[in-house]
Amino acid sequence: MSRLSAVKPAYWIAGVLLAATVIAPLIVSTYAKAEPRLWGFPFFYWYQLLWVVLSVFTVGIAYKLVMGEERKRRAAQGLGDPDKPAKGAEG
């Protein structure tokens, strides 16, 4: 079994979501125009701001996917919940 096949689908999905939010705004030819306008703003501006909002959602989804896999992994190894402090670690 290769190391690549051992990667869980949640990690692949999270990676694709994060890559899309980085790569799509870098393709300038898709938005280097003034029309259509939205509330008087040229396409260039509102397209970029749309990607800011979309990035918030995709990062949130990626975080939930990765943390869900991390919880499953830790539970399978008997390490406990990563969000709860270890016993005796409270200050």
C-alpha cells in the first residue's frame, strides 16, 4: 500500500477546497473586466470580495473535515479529544 492511498478522503477534499480558494483569484484573465457591475462596482472589485467571503466558508469546511478526522484518529489510538485539556493540565 502506498502512502498516497492511505490519505483519507477528508484530507483530499480539504486540500482541494483550500487550493481552489488560492488558485481561482490568481487567474486574472477570468476577472480583468469592468462589466457586469454590481451596485456600481466593477466586476473586478466585487469578484475579489466574493472570493474573500467564499474563502471563509471553504476554510471553515476544511477545518471541520480535518478536525473530524483528527478526532477519529485520536479516538482510535486512545488519545482522547483534542479540544479538551489533558487531566492535570489545568492551571
